[in-house]
Amino acid sequence: MSEEQLHRIAENDVFKLTPEGLQALREEVLKRELPLWFQIDDLIEDRNHFIQLVHRTAENLRDLPCPICGSEEYKLNYVTITTIIGKVFTTKITNQPILGCYNCVYNIKQEAEDTNSIYGWWSIEGLIETPKALKANDNAMKLMAIDEPTEELLNYAYILIMREREEEQRLDALTITIEKELQ
């Protein structure tokens, strides 16, 4: 791998690497005595801070009242519930992402299960997809019962953080433009 490729990975892909991948990158940079070794440690530290920020944001989201029912009895989580409707030659598969409390997600899952049980089987694709949907929905409920944020909630927290950063960058650019025009 060339120095340019290592540099590109260090600058662009550091957040995508596993801890083992980060360590391998760091070791390779140190082994080759490349000038960007000091940046690697900063990038690793930035990555770790960012991961902590994502987890804190997810936990903050979990403590909010349920956006569906307003209850604060259960912590929120984010899962996807799948509904299948088969109509002879066509099949409609709906993946509904839900941020909600255990009770609300359970109720939505029950509605989806009723729909899947009645209408999911009426097409060839439905015969294949309905059992998968029923199992996926059961797995979603198992995730809701765990007292940790789901991967979907962590992804949602990540998206919220990135949107906020993009908005800050847009506002910073707008401020600079206005300041230049005022001079």
C-alpha cells in the first residue's frame, strides 16, 4: 500500500475502521516512519470521542418521552417492523422504522403480525417473505427488551449529529460570506 493510500485511509476512512484496523494502520505508519504518524493518534482519539458522543446522544434519546404515546415508563429504542401484503402477482413489503417505547412498538408489531398472518401469504413472494418478516419482528421485540440502544438507534444518533455538524458548517460559511460582504 502506498503512502498516499495510507494517508487517504487515515483522513477519510478512520471512522469506518475497526479498532483492530486502526491499530494496524497505526503500526504500518510507524513501521514506515511516515510523517503522518502523529496525526493517526489524533484521529484515533477523535474517533473515540465521536463514538462516545454517538452513545451519549443515543442514551439522551432513550430518556425522552415516547413520541407515540408520551409515556416515560420505558426507555425509547429504535427498531424496524416489517409488514407484508401479498396480492397474487405482487407483494408489498413495508419496513417501518419506529422510535418508541416498548408498549408502542409491541402494539405496532402486533398490528403488523395480524396483517402478515392474514395478507402476507397471498403471493409467491409473500410465501417466502412473510416468515422472514415474522421472525424479524420478533427479533425487534427482543431488542426492545434489552436495556441498551439498538444499532438502529446508534445510527439514528449518528445521523442527527452529522446533520447538526452540516448545519453548523453551513451557518459558518454563511457568516463568513456575510462578513466579507460587509467589509
